[in-house]
Amino acid sequence: MLADLKNLTKQAKKTELISGLTGFFAISYIIIVNPLILADAHIPATLSVFATIFSSALGCLIMGLFANAPIIITPGMGVNAFFTYTLVVGMHLNWQQAIAISIISSVLYMVVAFSKASEKLSEAIPQELKIGITAGSLRSGWAVRTSFWAWA
């Protein structure tokens, strides 16, 4: 993990830094857009800007340092739109109640993900449905699969 960083060559460190900065600039729009969406849920802008930056930095660091995977983790606009326009605006909850629902559902998701329940759920889904859910295309004769269910 961190020991691997010390063993990188100067060129590899430069490549990692440029890759990280490129990734940051590619998703930096989210720092502006998320607070605009969450403003409709009456979440203070300073709070939503901080939460967006903090969760993005933390997610990316965890993926880079512990998983050694070049994946950018940041809050998604679709989830924030669901939060704002379905839970808060549509169901007339306040943002604190909607956050509580999000935390509870996240904990439940983690329990399922880190237990045998996820395997049981995967086994319960027919292979035909897994194939139908899978988004894919053909490139040079190889199927590109973008869904977890395709590999289950």
C-alpha cells in the first residue's frame, strides 16, 4: 500500500500525479452541480460543497491507497436528484429525514454486500435476466460487460 508508493520511480510518481489531477479536473464540475441540486432540498450550500469535496477525496484515497485501483469515487448527480426531487420535494420529507433514510439504506446495503446474502440474491436471479440486465457491446469480437450480474 503506502510502501509501494516509496518504491515508485520518479516517472511513475509523475504519471500517478498527472493521472490524479486529470481525474480531478474531469469530475470537478460536480463540486458546483451537486450543491445546486441539493439547494432545492434546502441543504446549505457550504455544507453540500464541503460534503461533496470531502466524500470525493476520501473515496478516491481509499480506492487508490487500499484497493490500488484507478477509480474516481464521487457523489453522483442521479442519486442527489433522487434524494432532492423524490424524497424531499416529492415525498415532502425534510433533508434531515432524507439523510437518515440514506444512511439506513446504506447500512443495509453494506450488510447485504458483505454477507452471503449477496451471493444468495445473485443465485436467485435467472441467468437470462442477468444477461438482459447486462449492458454490453462488441469490440473486436470481445463482449464488453459493464454489469456485476454478468460475472455472477
